[in-house]
Amino acid sequence: MDPPGSGSTVRRIMLGASLRRLREERGLTRDVAGFHIRASESKISRMELGRVGFKTRDVEDLLTLYGVSDDAERRALLEMVREANTPGWWHKYSAVLPQWFSTYVGLEEAASLIRTYEVQFVPGLLQTANYARAVYQLGNPDATPEDIDQRVHLRMQRQERFTRKDGPRLWAVIDEATLRRTIGGGEVMSEQLQHLLHVATFPNITIQVMPFRYGMHAAEGGAFSIMRFPESDLSDVVYVEQLWGALYLDKREDIDPYLTAMEQLCVESTTPGGTVELIDGLLRKM
């Protein structure tokens, strides 16, 4: 059974993808669609990416514009509106969760495979609570202890799916500098490295390290994640986090360079066995 809220994310993505397909089949631009529902081109873009809630009236008007007259098809799509607007479990953290990152959490919940490359911190889905707390305190020096607690709890809750036997697959490539950068002090960092060794034994988690010896490599542009979904008609989504926001890319021409970079990273990085050896070596030096 899907975790509460993950199904709504899938419905939102699927509804957005369906609306985009219908619009493109009619040869209409986002500007035209936006004008028809008294909205902007950017709102249509967000709707088609599944990044906003849907109003029944807007979807009804778009279906009419796109020539969808079959009653059964209209009812099915409008039912998806209701399901897509069901709040996810992470909604209770909205006070400390930026809207742009709330979108990511929803996509993460719906994904069957997440491939991620990190250059500064251990990926959030692989962090210990103490490491996550240190990271949040570094980036949010004015945050209250209560806010920090909520953010750490959210991160730990996000990880639960990946510890189940039937959980989604996580494939992480971590830059070696990340593992050598002490976050939170020696004890916290040692605990984090030991945690990586532990989760690396899970059958659905693969951890590789991009070693210093390779110098320049395919992903010099920075960290990114690629999410894949179990529904075959949904495209991959690339997530690129910025200082005060994020990019969500789902067009083939935008996704392909990231897929190529990720494949190259995996070829050049340590094997899973080599990852264990490298982390063991770091722990012996601490």
C-alpha cells in the first residue's frame, strides 16, 4: 500500500502529464491554455509538472478547450483532481518546509528509483539524525531548536520507505570531498560514515564514491537527482537544488544531459565494494 499522500502525488503528476499531452495533441501553446482559464503560461507549466493543486473548474475548462467530450474520460480526469488535491503526510511540516522543497518530497514519495549525486553533504536520505541536525544548523543559524527538531524528524521520516524490503531503489554517488569534510565534529562524522556502511548492505541501496583521482568529471556543474516513477507514461524528473529554490526538469532534451552525466559518474566512481574499502580507510584515520 502506498504511504498516505504518495498516491496523491502520483495522481497530480499523472493528471499534469495528461493535460500536457492533450494540449500538445491540439497544437496549443501554454499561453493559449493559460488565457483560457484566466491564468499565466507559468501556471499551466506548473500544472503540467504536477507542482500545484488543481481547481476542478480550471481542469473542466481545459478539457473543453482540448476537445475532450467523452463523459467517461472527463469523469476519470476530474476524479484525479480530487485525489491529487489530497494533502501528503508531509503537509504537517509546512511551517518549516519551503514550498519548492515540498514539491520534491512529493515526487520523492512517488518515485520507484532515485539516482542522486552530491558534492557537499551526504545525501539527505542517507544522513543520520545528528548529521542532519548539524547540516540544518549550519544553513539556518537563526532557526529555533523546535524548527530544527521538526526538520530532522521530517528527514528521518522520508528515509523510512528505503528501509523496507519492498522500498524504492536509491543509487547515490557521493564526491569523496563530502566524506572527508567533517560536519558536526569527529563523533558525528564517524557515526555518519558507519551509517553509510550499514545502509550500503541494503539490497535496494547502492553507494558509490567519486574519488579525487579522477579530477575533472562529468558532473562538475554540481549536485542533482533523477527520479523515475513506476508509471510508464510518466517521464523522469531531474531535481537541481539552488540556494533559495530548485529546478524541476522533465523534458527529454533537458533530462538527457543529466542521464549521461550520471551514467559517466557511475562508471568512474568506486564499485560498491570499493566504497566500503574507502569508508573503512577514512574511519581508521579518525
